[in-house]
Amino acid sequence: MTRFLLKNATVLTVDAADTAYEKGWIAVEDGRIAALGPAGSEPEGFDAVQDLAGHLVMPGLVNAHTHSPMILFRGVAEGQSLLTMDGWYNAIREPELSLVAEDIPPAVALSCAEMLLSGTTTFCEQYFFADEIAGAVRKAGIRAVIAYGIVQLGDPEVGVRELARAEAFLASQRSADGRVIPWFGPHAPYVDNTAELLQAEVEIANKYGSGLHMHMAAGPEDNDVSLKLYGKTAAVALEETGFFNGRVHVAHCLDLSEEDIAVFARAPAASVAYCATAGLRSGREGICPVIDLRAAGVTVGIGTDNVAANNSYDMVQEMRVAGLVASHREGVAQPISSRDLIRMATIEGARALGLDHEIGSLEVGKSADIISIDMRGPGWSPTPDVETALVYSGSGRDVQNVWVQGEALVRDRALVRTQYETVRTEYEAAHHVFWARVQAAKMKAT
């Protein structure tokens, strides 16, 4: 039985009462939180004791929406709005057609490294090559909900093929340790997944008890298509088909109406991934109505989206942007408190993924998914409000240590399972090969 103790840190538990300890400790046994409390009450007899004086200790961050292989597209979408069909197709979809399975593991490995090094311990993925993503996730040790991405774009044969592959993924990839959780990932309703395909996806997801993760109300096309077909927004049309009867987790939601928000509020397990930076960079006028969603009782997590749209996996930075964008939308200073932004990036993200019983807060019995943040560097100074200091002055680069299920994956800002330099070198080779292939395909087409 592995037992270790973290002590002498500022501990944010993010439990229901937002309990915090000024010089707190956490005892971990066999990958789970065995006990925690204030200074002076620490138990004895541990295999290892780590003094984290000057550190903030909190639950690992939950990135509620991203596409990890798309690190291959970092920096290629300048001047393109990836939340419109034209921008996405021109900047991403065309070169994406040149992807092969061998491109994926090195890309996902670098994405996982960047997430871990900035404090993310769980992420929600939606993309193709889901088996290859799962393999890279297992190797990295991070936790991931992986939604098999389906883009049909009007081709019935593609829909049939991808549906079969997605079901095979659901049947085979759930890991015994809970670090890989397979879901369905229809890319977007009606725009690139037909009503018939969506219904088939729901039936298979229900069969396996899996969630559905998709984009919605991200670009003007989303509702344009459903309004033309049904005279209703996508959310309303989907509710009428029973789509919202199971767990549904939706990214972006920039153009939700009051009626759409009511659909989410009525659903038994519907949630939203708020991707503020991606929304801003897209140039879209719409901004996710986070305040209205939360007031209606809808769970809202925070996501980075892909790093072509965002260029960063830093969830501390993403919390900051999420707060600033909400202030701008509402015309009110800090309508979401720093404490609530942290909850959205931890326990609310976990709740959106149906994992709040396991992760998202530091509580006895939960998995020891824990991060420590060094508060002794530039940007940090004594403060009565450490949550605001983290959100508006901190950075993912302040993260020093990361544990997933009690396993140290980052120690003193270095990856433990492998060297970052190795991950980076392998990725650079894959990046070169992929873009050479894209260029060759362009030349052949002309």
C-alpha cells in the first residue's frame, strides 16, 4: 500500500463548502485521498512526506473541451474564424484529410504534456483516430473522456462507416483504472450530422451508457440549418427527438436563446463547455450566456478548445479570459467570482463529464488528482484572496507538481514518465512529415 503526505500548503478543497486550510495537509493511500485537514492534525507513518510550504494545493484542472491531435494545427489559422463553416473547412478540414493514424500519438503526447505541465489532470476530447488518442492518453497517464468524432458532411456511407467504428471504440476502450472513458462525439447537429445519424448515435450511446459530446450554436450555420429544416433551433429540435434524455455535453453555445437555455435546464444531464478564448479569436459577436445558464441550474465547465483556435492549453489563463469575457458581456464587474471560476474549472467540469463522484474536489475517498502551484514567484504576493490571485495573476507555468490517482506525473515542473524533450523531438518529426504530406496533396490537386 503506497502512502504519502502533502503538508504545510494552502489547500483549496473545492468541496461543497469551499473549505480551505491555510497550512493544510492531504494524506494519500493507494491513489485515493485518505484524509485531509489543518496544520497540527497530520497523521504519521507515511512512506513519503512532501513539505509544500509556499504552494497552493488544489484539485487537478478539468479541460472541458479540446481536440488534442490538433496541436498539429497550432498557428495555422490566423485570420480564419474556426467557428464558421468556411473558416473551419479552409484552415482545418482540408489539411485534416491528409492525417494518418501514425500522426496522432506524437501530437497527443505533446498535448498531454502541455496539459499536465499546466495543471490539467482530466480533459474532454472529441476527434477522429480515437483509438490512437486513447493509446497516447494511457501512455501519458492523464485522465480523458474521449468522444469518437463523427463528421458526415452529407455522405451517408461515411455516416454508416463512422457509426460502426464509434461503436467498436465504445465497446473496447474503457480502461479499468478509469483514466480512459469512451464517449460519442457527433461534430455538430444537422450541419454535419444528419437527423437520422444523430438518432442512431443516441441509441448506441444509451446502449453503452456513454455520454455525447458535440459543438452547438458555435457558428451561424448551426441554427440556420435547423431553422430551415424544422423551423426550430438545433437545441429545441434535438430535445424533441429525445437527444437530451441522456448525458449531453456541448461546447461553445454562443447563440443560445432563452428557449435553448430552458432545454438545457430541463435535461437530466446536459452541460456546456465555455471556451472563451476560442470564441474571442473567432471574431463571432455571440458570447456564451454563462450567467443565464448557471442561473437556470445548468452545469458549465471551462475548456480551451483546440490549440489552432486558442494556441494554449493553460487552464489558469482560460479561467482569466472566461471571467473577463463574462464581465464584458454582462456589463458588470466580475459577474462570476474567482472562486466560481475555479469551481467551473474543477468540480463543475467533473460534473459535466459525470465524474464528480471521483474527481474535481479534494475530499476523502476521491481519486488523488491533485496539483500544487508555487506562489513564491513573480505575480504572487501576500493576499487575503488566493483564488483571485490564482485566476488573475497566476499562470499554468506556476504549476510544480501533478498527481493523477496518486501517481506523480509532474515533479518540480518536469514530466515523470518521460522527458519533455523526448516528447517534443518526436512531435517535431511527426509535424514535419504531416505538413509535407499536406503540401504534396495540394500540389497533386493542382
